[in-house]
Amino acid sequence: MKAMTIRRSVNIIALMALVLVLSACAMVRLGHEFDLQAFETRVQQGITTRAQVRDWLGNPKSTGISVDSIGHRFEKWTYFYGQGRLPGMKDASFKILEVKFDQEGLVRGYDYSAD
């Protein structure tokens, strides 16, 4: 009986070690992947609507307000996607798309950044 308990403990430790090793190589993904080129070919400033952007990209990960240098206010939708391998995430990549809408719900501009 004692040998079975020891064997079971060794098996649990081995399983935990295997999970730890595998998780050290795990790919981590944040947000939702999006295609900037497809977005750029579709979007038309002053014509494209919120509904169209939502159809193309899904719901934004966050929303907010942007104010330009002369005081115009825009609704801002943010989309992001990031990925990398644990541990350390040294090979991580990240991209952010922020779409600005006017009071009528039409696209007035967008910002994109990536690394």
C-alpha cells in the first residue's frame, strides 16, 4: 500500500513537471487578430459607418473619446492583438488599431501601430 502511495506521488510530481515544461513553451495570445490591409481597402473616411466597422472587425476591445487640437470630439474604438511565447515573451508582437468616429457615426480617421 505504501509503495502505491509513493508511486502515485511520483506520478503526480512527474505530471506537474511535464505541465510546467509544456507551459514554459506556451503561446499566449491577447485580443483578436485583424487584417489591416483588408480594413484599409474597405474604409472610406466620412462614408464608412460604425456598423460596417463592427461587421468587419467585431466589437471593439475598448471605447473612448478622442479630442483633436481644435476641440473636435470623436468616439474612439480600439482593437488590439498580441502574441508571444512564455517565458519572457521576448518574441512578442503587438498591434493596435484605433478607429475614430464623428457625431454621426462615420469614420473620420484611424491610427495603427505595431511592433
